[in-house]
Amino acid sequence: MTLSSDRMQELQAIAQRVRVDIVSMVHAAKCGHPGGPLGMADFMTVLFMEHLNLTTENLDDPGRDRFVLGNGHTCAGYYALLSAKGLIPHDELLTFRKLGSRLQGHPHRTPEMGIDFSTGSLGTGLSAAAGMALGARLNGTNAHVYCTSSDGDSQEGQIWEAATSAAHFELSNLTVIVDFNNIQIDGKMREIMNVRDLRAKYEAFGWNALDVDGHDMEALDQAFSDTRNAAMPTAIIAHTIIGKGVGFMEDTSSWHGVAPDDEQLAVALAELGATG
Amino acid sequence: MTLSPPLATGEVKKVATRAAYGEALLALGGQRDDVIVFDADLSGSTKTKAFGQAYPDRFFNFGVAEANMMGTAAGLASLGRQVVFASSFAMFATGKAWEQLRQCVCVPNLNVKVCATHAGLTVGEDGKSHQMLEDITLMRAIPNMKVIVPADATEARAAVLAAVDIPGPVYIRLSRASTRVILGDDYRFELGRGTVLRDGTDLAICACGVEVPEALDAAELLFAKGIDARVINLSTVDPMDEELVATAARECGAILTVEEHQIRGGLGDAVAQAVVKHCPVPMGMVGMDGEFGQSGPPNDLLAHYGLDAKGIAARAEELLQRKG
């Protein structure tokens, strides 16, 4: 099934609103990580709006899908999409990172908001997602478990322990989406510590793996549809541009973990087609 | 004062707490289909193997990958339907996977029971790389983690059976070596409750794990010298039975802690916090004082480091000199 052109336009509009939320949240918090979630906004939007079976109605359903944000620092976009799905009031987004907020600087498991797991320490998310996939199978449900990772996250050894066991247990109900943007805090991933060809690595570990343009919603939609029929766990290597949509934040490590000031926010919002 | 449970009588039995764990797991497996067991290539040694053979659909071996095992246990437990028992040696369960226990199990407060065997010096000949002496410190430092160090096989079995119904994370510290069964069959384990095994008022010896039988023997040595020691089994190190400790401090006026573990951050520190808070009295702490162990037979090691009955009795006499 392919996306209609109307639906494609709607999804693109949602992704732009998510980007507006991301820069607004990080600006309001005066700290946080805008670059990563801007780059992930397209694939996260397709996943959350078209594939992830999570709604305000099915929170308590053991058979609903699960999601783990393995690269927890990119949670501004995650919260924005939970808001788009009605699970977090939109006004609450601007409490991000503030004292007493439910929207912690890295996600904390909060079932009533649909946040299934606590993350923030890299390398830990995929194991947790594999445990959920194992549990879904034990419980006899059709739940699919989605987990994000990244090229930097792939430098952690635990990812490859998890990749080994997920293939060993043939967790076909598990999909990892790797945000591959060649940027980490200290600079270019290929210069800091090159993880090389992640598709080939996941394949070597026994996974179903593919490279996808992380900004091509049509291709992403197809990849997410295919993963439901895979015999083994699936790794979607989503090639993205960090900071996508905000020119001065694109393809640089400078905006990995820095908040825009008032002036920069205005420039970003104008570029995203929103007023400040 | 908490009433003493009847102690074991008759023929002396020696059983390793890890063996009692394996038996308790097997029993649980038959009673409840929500019990899942994970191991990391040590199931023969941790004694989870019998469960795995009886219930292969609920047993998962992760190979030599403890961090992933704990993270996966947390993910499975997060669905809210299963209780996961995850086992390895104490060194690896709490050392290699400490961060996963903190971030993935304890931060979201999930139903994972870490049952770690081969703790302490009594691992014996494997030596310092395997003699985990810092696990109590590491585990009690993490919010939400409950820390249990059973005194013998009877208590290990009871604690494992109780843990399945204790909400959230639990750490149970188990031993490789066979040690004397001291508690009677009708002993009832209760989280957070210590028990007086022998009454006395000259000093209180608070012990956990394999040091509890040694403490009882030490009390006999002291009694022969006219010293009447109270012996308390503090098998739950966290949450600490502060009331029992405070009563012992008031009534005995001196407290000696004994553990097969570093004294830094272990049972001694936990008891000292309760004593300082409620009734400061002179204290002594028997344990490993900032050094690693070495290879050797378990009993020789306990004697070498002053963790046998004789060593404990000597430290008790020293402590009494400081008692006002």
C-alpha cells in the first residue's frame, strides 16, 4: 500500500509541525538537543502516524505496539509526536526539561503518556526493545516493537550483544531504525569512530537490513510495511541530515546539544514556515 | 524484640544457597507460568538449569552477555505480565551489568529479580577476579533495589519464594560453597525484617549471609569466656530493619557487624547509618577492609581474613574494651 498524495502532504505538514515544536521546546528549555530530532522528524512521523499502533484508546492493551527511543537525547521530537497522537497536551511541550515536568530531559517510562521505557544512556535501548519483543511473543500478541538507534549509539558494545540475541531468538516482531547522520557530539562520526556499513553489520548478525533515505517518506512507509512480514528482526538504516529543515543546524555537530537563542529561534521558525 | 525463629536441630546439614535457589525456582515454575528465567552461560553453576530443563519455553540463555541480559529482562518486565529472574555470578551480574540494573531496571522500577551466585570470598580457588566483594555496596546504592543476603539454604529458598511477590527490583546474594543450615524449616522470611537468633546483652553481632553461622559459633566462643552476645541475622540489607538495630544498640551498648564483603558501603555501613540515626554506640566492622581476596579453600580464606568464628570473637573482645 502506498501513501496517497493527500496523505503524503499531511504527513509532511505534521513533520514540519514536529520540527517547529522541537526548536520551540529546546529554546524554551534553554538547553537540549535540537539537531538529532530535526533529522529524525520525517521517519518518526511516518512511524508514529502510519505504523505504530499506539493511541489514547489502546494504552492498556497488551497487544499494542511498543516504542523505545534508544537515542534518548532526541526526545523533543518523540514528545512532539506523542502530542500529535493526543497522548501529551500540546501546551505541556513547553515544560520540557523544567522542574516538575513529566517531559524529562531524557525519556522516563510513563505509561499514561505512552512512554514505554526509560532511556538516555546509549546502548541500552535495543536490549529493552528485544525484551519487549520476547514478551510480546510469550504473551501471544501481534505487537510489534520499534526502537530507534543511531550511528553513535552503534559504537556501544551492548548494541551488538542485543543484535546477537535478537537474531538468536528470531525476534521478527522487532524493528530498529538507525538514525545515520554521521554526526556525534565531538564531530563527524566517521572521524571520531567510524561504525562503517551498518546494513552489512546487521545482516552479518542475521538481521533483515536495508538502507533507506531517511527523508523519503514513501520509501520509509514501504520499509515499515515490509518489516511486519519479515522472518527475522529488521534494521532500517535511515540516512538523514542532522538539523534537517533548519539550514544553520544542518550537517553540523554544533547543534547536537545546543539551544537556539531568541534570534536564532525566529530564523528557524521562519524557515519552517511558522511565525515566532 | 523480634522473637527468634526456631533454629535447625538434629544432624548438621550443609547446603549451598545457590542450590536452594535452583530448587525454589523449579518449585515456582510449577506454581506460576509468569515466572521467566534468564541466565548468561552459567546455568549449571547458578542452578537455573533445572528450571530450564523443566520449562524450556520460559528459560532464555543469553550467552556471555550480562549487560544485554539485564536490559532484555527489563524490557520483558516492562510489559507488566512476567517476573524475570536473571542470574549470573555476582561479579558479572552486578559488575558488568550495573548500569543496566540502574538505568533499565531500577529507574523504571521493574519486576526483575537478580539472583547472583558465587558472591564473596567463599568462591574459593577461582580467586580475586571472581570473588565479588563490592556487590552489596553497588546494589544498595541504587534507589528501588531491595538487597537480600540469605543466611543459609532455608532462608535462600524462602527469600526466592517471597521475591516473586515483592514488587520491583530485588537483589539476592547467593554463595557457591555449601554452608551449615541454621534455620528451622518453619522459618518465615519477611523483607526488611531481621531476626534475633541468639539473645544476649553484652554486645550485638549483626551478620548476613555465610557469616551468620560463623557469628553463631563466635557467640559460643565468647560465652565460654563469660561474654553474652546477641546474634542478629540481618538478611535484608536494604531496607534495613532500623528498629531491631536501634533496640540492639540500646540494650547491648555495642554492635559488631560481620559480612563476607568490603566493609565500605556494605552491611556495616548500612547498620552504622541506623545506629547513628537512633542510638550511637561503639561499633566494629568485620569484613574485607579495602583489599581483594586470593585463591584458596573457602574455609581457609575466611580464617585468613578473620571472617571465621575465631576472628569474629577476637574482634568482639576488642570492641568490648571500647564499650563504656
